[in-house]
Amino acid sequence: MSALGDDQLARMDGDPGLVAAVDQHAAVLRDAIPLDRETLGDYLLGFLDELRYRGWIFNGEPDAAALRLTAVCWLARELGYLSDGLPA
């Protein structure tokens, strides 16, 4: 959340295009995996491992990887998984 999620989620407030793109990625996740805390967390860890393997670095632009990560952060927030104040 601190590396990408907080800033991207804040940007969504004023960017309908970003909202639509994140919503599309969230829809893919809703269809692909159960959205319980553990499965979403496992998905995130696996996705981050793959991004590290590929050498991906967030450059501030909403590319496909950043949109998918933002969707995971958005889902975690919307589902109340971050209400304990612990980092995602």
C-alpha cells in the first residue's frame, strides 16, 4: 500500500479513466480467485514475485502491472482487510 496503493487509490478520486481501468482488473480478480483475505494475499505475493523476477519497477505510470496492483489494494480496502491498520 505504501509503495503504490495509497497514491494510486488517491488518484482514483479525480480520474474516471483510472477508476474504469482498476475496476476492469478487479473484475478479472473477482472471476479468477476467491476474494477472502488469505487468497487475495497469496495472489498478491505471487504477482509481486513475478514482477520482481521480470525486473518491473513502478515508475508512477498506470501500466498493466500497476493497475493490477492497484486493483488488489482497492479490493483489500473495500473488503475491509486493511481495517486493522496493518500494512497490506
